[in-house]
Amino acid sequence: MRWRLIQTADNDLLTQGPLFRALVVLSTPMLVSALLQNLQSVIDLFWVGRLGAEAVAAVAMSGTLLMVLFPMLMGMSLGTVALVSRAMGAQRYDEAAAAAGQSLSLSLSLGLISAVAGWFGTPLLFRLLGAGPEVLPDGIAYLRISMVGSVTSFALFMGNAVLQGAGDTVTPMLIMAVANLLNVVLDPLLIFGPGPFPALGVQGAALATVLSQAVAATLSLVALLTGRVRIHLRLELLRPDTALAWRILRIGIPGSGQALSRSLMSLVLMRIVATCGTVAVAAYGIGLRFHMITLMPAFALGGAAATMVGQNLGAGRPGRARRAAWLAAGLDVVLMVAAAAFFALLAGPLIRVFNADPEVIGIGAVYLRTVSPFYVFAALAIVLGRALNGAGDTMAPMIFTVLSLWGLQVPLALTLPGRMATPTDGIWWAIAAATVLHGVLIAAWFETGRWKRTRV
């Protein structure tokens, strides 16, 4: 079967068809892809949890550090989706392919730089994060292997952004399914070493993920280069084009600033949690993974909204773009209410799946029950923020992210723990307050409609 037969939405559906159907057709494969991508980290955490709290803390800290090294990639993906979706909406297919080529070229260069910098800088980063001596060896080994895989993971991320902008979300889903199946098989083999396999422990978890992502990246590039997807990439389009690369970066730099702000805040927050002990870090790491999975529908619907906004602006339909964004946000608000009720009932047993330590279970359950109800506002911030990005408006979301995280969350996280009987409770309430502010600011800006006039 040719890939064209299983692709998602055509341009007519995105720019003229029923909004609900277009959003479902776009977002469902994106949600499955996101769940599969995050399932890789959950699989790692599940098996690593059998090695003890120190191993869980090492993986949790490594995940936080990896987030810091991805801001420019995130920014480029925003620029890519904006340019590709506008070009596809206006039926300028060669322009969309050219933008895809420059995006992939930039991502490969950034991956090489990140691999080298990450390898040499990993020990210092862990010490700055306040990692205890029992966490350092596993943490450094896990992160170094992950950083070596930056080249392929960056190419995979950017390939998915290109396909998203083109309206094809099925292909990334299928590719991630293959990667996850491979990861499920490799994780226990490389961590525990049954039979002829080496028992690598935490390093085995990192190696399994890197190998799985390398296979996925190869499949993505082959699909783009062979023209079996909605956008056909040619090798000559990978050659540097300064003007086009700058257009991508011009849109992406504020998005990179937003991602960098969030990543640095995650480091600071992890450092604050680390002052409460290794048990608190393990509980926070597990709870954070659950919340990342909970937010996957928001990212999927936000990605769909970004594509819909970009393509409809390209087709000269700004009113339809606005309606699509609000419909996507409303759908995710309903899902977040359901998730909050779920965590209120089952927080403890869910934490216990990954670690049986009573202290870890207690702290992690309080985290889930405190923060989850406020993710209604996270739905507004993520979905409407991605819609703004799809229009090429990346400056306003960056400003609001900085205000929410650094103007409110970090100060509260530093002061509230000293005023509560359980210090970690203060950190959880700081996260909740910043989530509310961020959602309100993004929604208010989106309603001004200034994004409709953004030039890309």
C-alpha cells in the first residue's frame, strides 16, 4: 500500500471542511504519536524503577537537563510549521519543500553541536543541579548516551514538524509505533542483560531509546526523500539557503526563548525539589511523567490548531482559523477536567506502579492531586499558544511564559516551602499558580486577534 492512501487531511478539509472533523483527523494521530514518544520515557522509568530510587532520580534529572538542550530545536519546529503550513494552504508546494529542507539541515547541525557540548558538559550540569553522589554515576552515563543520539533525535523531531505543517500526521504516528516497539524489546534486554545481552543498568535504558529513535529518524527521512508523503524533499534542498534559513530562525528565535525559559525554570525547580531530598526528586520525576502524558492531548490539539491556523491564514480564512483554535482549546479543557478527577482517585496507586517506597508514593500523590485541577488553564496556554505559533506569532507566548514562570512560579517555589509543614507542598502550589496565570495571559492575547496580521 502506498503511503498516500493512509494519510490524514487534504487541504480542502483543513481550509473548507467541518472544523471538528479536521481537528480530529489531524490531532488523533498526533496524540497517538505523542503518547508513543512519551511512552518511551515511561518504559525507561518502569524498568529503571526496579533498580532503586537513586536510578529513578538519575533518569529524572537527565530528562530535565535534556529539556534545556532542546530550545533552538523547538524554535525551529515552530518556524517550520508556520512556513510549511502557510505555503501548503496557499498551494505553494515547492516553497513548502524548500522550507522543509532548510529546517532539516539546521536540525542536523544543531544535533552535532549538542552532542559534543553535552558529552563534555554533562558532569558540570549534574553538579549544578545538586545531584547527590549516589546519583552522579548513573546520571552522567545516561545523559551522555542520550546526547550522542541528539543528531538522530533532532532529525526525527524536525521531520515530524515538516509533516505536521503539511497536514500529514499519520506518517509520524506509524514511525513512532515502530520506534516504541523496538524500545519495548530493547529496554529489559539492555538494562538487565538476560542471556547473551550485557547488563548495562541505567545506561542500557538510554542506549535502547537512542537506538529506537535512530531507526525512527531513518524512516522519516526515507519517507520525505522518496516522495511517499504529502511533501517531497530533495537532497539539493538541504544545501544552505541563508535567506530561507533566516526566515525560519526569525520566527523560531522567540519560540526558542520560550522553550529556553521553560527549560531553565525546570532546572531551577528540580534544584529546589532536590533540597527536599532524593525521595522528593524521585516522587517529582514520576509525577511529572504522568503529567506529561496528561498534557499530550493539549499538545496534539495545539499542533492541530497550529496547522489549521497556518493553512487557513495562507488560504485567506482568518475567521475559520480563530474558530478552529477555540474549538481545540475547548475539547482539551474537557479532557483536563476528566484527568483531574482520575488523579484525585488514583494518585497513590499510580505512583506505586513505578516505586513502592511509601515516602515516594505520599509525596508523588500530593503532587498529582494538587497540580492536576489547574491543568484546565494549561489547556488554554498550550492549545492557544500553539495556535499563535502556527500564525507565526511567537513573541507574545515567549513574553507570557517568562512572566508566568520567572515572575511568579520561581519566586513562589522559593518562598512557599518555608511557610508550609511539608516543604514540597509549597512547590506544588507554586506550579499551580503559574499555570493559572499563563493560561489567562495567552487566552487574553489570542482574543485581541493581532496574530491574524503576522507576516512569515
